[in-house]
Amino acid sequence: MKKFRIAIFASGNGTNAERFFTHFRGHPQIEVVLLLCNKANAFVLERARNANIKTEVFDKAQFVSGEVLKILEENSVTHVVLAGFLWLVPGHITAAFPNRVINIHPALLPKFGGKGMYGSKVHEAVKDSGDKETGITIHLVNEQYDEGKVIFQTRTNVDEGDSPEDIAAKVHALEYEHYPKVVENWILKAESTRG
Ligand code: GAR
């Protein structure tokens, strides 16, 4: 069994989750052991099955009652990664994984964050704002939407004629380039500075 065991939570397409499956395949210390999803028909489940990653589908009651935490514990999960996950994570899960629940947001927080700000809604809001740049934010998860400590941000230009879809494509490219690597560094750095 490898030392660090990641569970990924995702709700939809799962292109970021798939980058994690690929990035950590064959890694000496870190492996993705589980994909948890709150939607039974989400395409991310198919991506996980194709990558031979174990999947679990859960509902809100299981999430808030502690059943999902039990699944994490049974699988000896050490870190939780949110990759396009829609629900607020309950406090008993963030408490069980201090500094070990990580999210990506497809904009430069604190702008364009909070409840309901998800995927294309974020890019539409960026377009409507007239901002000349956007980017990604990778942050620790606490009990508020999009408010935990920021680990990493990087930017991209929003050009005059960019549609929300164009913005999404630029942001996704940044996500793929950075998210698995930033999580890898976060896990290994925390380990090297402990005790
Ligand atoms: C990603 O862009 C991620 O940053 C965003 O959802 C997308 C999921 O795409 N997350 C949020 O908006 C969280 N508030 P994917 O399913 O193809 O990885």
C-alpha cells in the first residue's frame, strides 16, 4: 500500500479527475484509490472505471450522516481532492482531514466564488464583468464555499472577443497543467516538514 491515498470527489464530466488518474499512475508514494460521485449518471464514473479506479456513488443523506467519511476511512484515504464537485463538504470530513481537503475553483478567488458559482456560471460571470484576466485557484477546503487558504493561483488573459466557452477552455488548460502537480507538491511538502 502506498503512503498517501487520494480520494477524488467529482460531480460531472471529470476531465480534471482523469488528469489525476494519469498523473499518479506509477507514482512511488501517492495513489488515487477512490472516485466518489454524487450523481449516478455522471461521466466521471465511466472515466474512473476505464482507469480501474474504484467508484462510490452517494446521496446527500449519506454525505451528511458520516457514511461517506466511513468509506474514506475504510479505504485508508489520507487526502481528499475535489475536482468539479458541487456540494459543500460537511465539517466532520474537513475536521477528519486537516489541511488535506483540496479544491480547485475556475477563477481568481475571492472573485466569482461562493454558492452556486460552478463551472460555466463562473465563466459567464467573468465575461459579464468585463475583467481582462481570469485564472484558477487551488485552495484548502473549510466549512464555507471557496474560502479556505489559497495554495496556488495562476492567471490567463480574457480577450475582448472571448466567449464564456473560450474562457472555459483557457481555464481548463491551466487546470490540467497545474492541479495534479500542485496537489503532489502539497502532499510531499507537508510530509517533509512534519516532525
Ligand atoms: C472545473 O473547471 C472546476 O474548476 C470546476 O468545475 C469544472 C469541472 O470540470 N469547479 C468548480 O466550479 C467548483 N466551484 P471537469 O468535471 O471536466 O473536471
